[in-house]
Amino acid sequence: MSTEKISFCINTSRNEINHVKLLFRSLEQNLSTKEHEIVVFIDSDNQGTFEWLLTQKSIFPNLKILRNTLPICYGYSRNINEMFEQASNEIVSFLQSDMVVCKDYDLEILKGLEPGMMLCSTRIEPPLHPPGPEKITHDFGLDPETFDLETFTHFAEKHKEDRFSVYFFAPFTMYRKEWLSVGGQNTLFRRSREDSDMLIRMVLNGTKMSQTWRALVYHFTCTSSRGPKWFDQDNKEAQERLRYQQLADMYELHRFISLWGAFKHGDLIGSEYKKQVYYNIAAKIDTTGASLEQFLEFERFFDKTYVQDTSLIVQTQKVYDDQHKAANILLNITDDVWEEYKYMYNTLDASSRIKPLSELEEDSVDILIEFSIKDVHDSYIHGFLGQLQDILDETDDTGEFSYGPFTLQINNKVDRAKERGIITNPQVKPEHLYEVY
């Protein structure tokens, strides 16, 4: 068994101090040693989380606190990347702030971890979501202040199993060099979908996905994204926040499809995730009589879209920009603050995705699809277009083909998924970096 040290990385934000205190209590009680590094990124703080964490340095000698003092949150994707960059150990282990670890959590991880692997722990969750084969459903409560750590620890010991399965979700552990080799998480995603995108890119990078049933965590579920009381139907503030999160999720889905041509959280084929394919498809679209909303339903499926009406470029960029408002409301970010700090995130650029029809050179694109929006009904959007990448992967043919209202010209069938999976995030200006304690 490996005796390597781990850098446990935890991100936290507003209204989470009670969850953080419980997580630290479980780390103190249930890790085999306190010599592991603990890296905490405080993205925003309204409860004295920073001051409380300073008191934990006497317990955890290798506690490192990253404190964001900007009027904007770094966000999940960015702050996980920063923690992994700052980690002193080669093994990094991500924990969400609303988790509780089992006895000997570190040893159970190290038993199963191998180079070239992303190892996920098994979650024990209250019945707020449907049960599934990837988790254990058991109700230890929804309030960290009344959580019984001793009872949970005893339960977890009895439910450890000497087996592995193949699922991907937080919490996860891996060698940091593999995370960094693909550029980390994509800051294009600010509220969700970053995990599905990372899964695709890790599998493309050759990383093995595995889940151990000996490293168990209790997960209060969705505390960071939806708020601590998201499940309370009578809590008007919580339900309003949930509504904005659902809106942000919808926009993240649009961005995800713009990146990968469809939404997937990995396709399991037997005991392995199938590698994602991506073929560059240029679309020549007749938008006559179509609304902007209709056009946006189509343009997300393609690498490039060529149109006669070039005003769609400006209109689409306005929509792209407005899509960030739901996330900003959730994060208490004003329009002025967003304008100053939005450079920190990858964003969609309409001018690089939508082009004047006059610039189209049909023989120079890999694959060209041509259609008129007025001829396409909804079933094609959710059927043919949503499956087009997989359809292309199943044929070796080139030439011209027709399907319903669509004409396809396949000139050069090259899978470009792996190059698409290596991303670059914008660099943060030195004056906007977090403080390290």
C-alpha cells in the first residue's frame, strides 16, 4: 500500500461554515494522519470561515488557505484549478464542503489509486434524489449541526466493500499532472456541466475511471450550487435561488452542446467510458423567416455556421453575454463587476462561430450540412442533430448524402475530439490573485 501524502482540496463559499466545520471534524477524526496537506479555497465568506480556518492550523500543520478578496467569485472550475496548482503533493483529492469522510479515508483511497487513474469515492446520500447503482442512499440528516459523526462512521465501516465500479463524480482523487495536462477544468462552465466536460476530456487523455467502494463519504447534496435549503418547498428565498440555478443550468447546457455537439456525461461501454468523438461540421443555414431563438436552437450543434444575415452575429453575441446573468445573480455579481472580471473566464465568441455566407469555401471544410430552418421540425433537433456526431462516427463514407431536409457533404472525416479536449483558461492578472495563508 502506498504511503504517499495527499493534498485534500476543498472549495467553499457563503453560508457553508457549518458544513466546513463538520468536514474538518471528520478529517481530524477519520484520517490516518494529520500530515496530509489540506488546501481550502474560500471563494466568498460571510460567516467568518477564514478566521475559523486559521484556528485549524494547530491541528493540521499543512493547512493552506487560499482567500479570494475580489468582488467576484472565481467559481467551481477556476478555484479547483487553482487548488490543484497550489497543491504541494503529487496526489490531489477533491472534496466538496458539504461532505463527511469515513474512517481511514486516506488509506482507502491510496489502496485503490494508480497512476493514470481518476479514482472516485462512493457517496452516501439522503433520499433527496432517486437511488442509483453508483451510491448508497441513507438518511443521516440534512443539517450539519445535528449530524451524528460517530453513527455515520460506524455505518460506513459496515458498508465498505472490496470492489470497484466505473462511475465519475466528486469526490475524486488523482495525480495532479494528469489534471494539468488537459488544462484543468474549463472556465467556460460557471454553474454546472464542468464535471461532464472534464470526464470527456480525461477519457480522451487516456485516464482510467474507477470508483472504490471502500472510500465512503456522506454528501448533503447540492449545497454549493443550489443553497443549503434548496429542498425546502416552503422557503421562498431558496426556491428563487433554485429557479436561477435551473436557468443557469440551461445556459450551461447550451455551452456544452456548442463545445461537443451534444450533451453526454460519458457513454459507458461495458467497464469503460467510450471516448468522445467530434467532427468539425460547418452548417450552411437558410434563416429566412426564422427567429433568433430558432436560430440559436441550431447553431449550437456546429463548429461553424454560415448565414446570409450577418446581423445574427451581433444578436447571438448579445445572447451569449446575457446568459451569464443567471450565474451572476446567484453569485451576487453586479454588471459593472462582471465587466471588469469576465476576462478570467472562457466565453463563447459569436464571431468565431458564425460567419458570413460569402466566406464559405465548401471544398475546404471537413463536413458541410445545408438546410433551411423553416423545413426542420423539433424531432430533428432532438433526434438527428443531437445524434449527428455519433452517426458520422458510424460511417466511413465520404461524398454527398441526404436525410429529410438536410444535405451533407463529407469531404474529410477526421475525429478532432482529442485536440478539442485540451483547453487553455485565461490567466488572472497579478493584482486579482487570491491571498495565500
